[in-house]
Amino acid sequence: MPVDHTTIYRWVQKYAPELDKQTRWYRQVPDWQASSWRVDETYIRVGGTWCYLYRAITAGGQTLEFYLSPKRNVAAAKRFLAKTLRSNTTAGSPRVINTDKAPALAKAISELKAEGICPQTVEHRQVKYLNNVIEGDHGRLKRILGPKGAFKNRISAYRTLKGMEAMHSLRKGSGNDV
């Protein structure tokens, strides 16, 4: 029985956030795997303008969190990192956060440390080669989105990305496997 593409789109918009919510417990990364974070941003097209998708993964490739922002600045990086630290309380804070040489991320980490949101013991390393794991993950995302990589609005983009990240995490396997 044929199904129209708009029906699939509506299913994704309705069920992707619920899928993310229902599988989040399964996708929690244990503390021994979440000690080293890889943090980076990439860009996608939303409503004809470029938006920035901030993502954090473990050294093993497990997705920790993502954040879609219309701007690439210190405030957006700070919101993303604070969200990531809040959502991974079961695993505790990381030992090290690896980023590329983006100045916004470095400033955001130092501000979060000053505010006490990020522990002072967290080491920040700016070595772009350590982020090859997350760059490969960005490539997977770009292949799925295609050359246009366009969404009509940020709400639909965020909902679709929630479903994509949930499915990708489930496909990779849970971080809880020992």
C-alpha cells in the first residue's frame, strides 16, 4: 500500500520527540565511557538561512546531546554546554572536553567554570585531530540530509534531528553494554 511522503513527514514530526523521550534512559552513557567528550558544531540550512548544530559525543561515538542555534557565538555555545552538563548528570562531569579551535567554545567553557556550572577539574583541549570522531558523525548527518540539507523551520528541524539522533544512538547500541 503506497504512503504519501507528507504522511511520513507528519509521523516524524509527531513521533520523533516521543521516541527520543522514551529511549533516553536506554541511551544514557555510563560514567566510565563519558569521561572524554568531543564537542563541535556543523551547519545546516533551515528556512533559507544557515543554522548551527552543536553536538557532543563520547570518545566511543555515543551521542550525549545536541543543540540547534541560529547563531554561532559564545551565548549559543554556553547554552549548549550547560544543557549537555545538565542532561548527563548520571554519568557525572567529563574529565576532558575536546574541541576544535573555535573561540566561542573555549570562552563558553571558561565562563561555565567561573559560574560553577562546569567543574574546575574539567580539562579543555583544543586539538582538532581529536575531534575526528565527531567530524565523521557530522558526515553521516550530512549524507542523510542530502546536499540541500534544508528544513522549512527550526521546530521541524529540531524534531527531525531528535528522531535521527535517537535512531542513530539505538543503531550504535547502548552505552550501557558492559
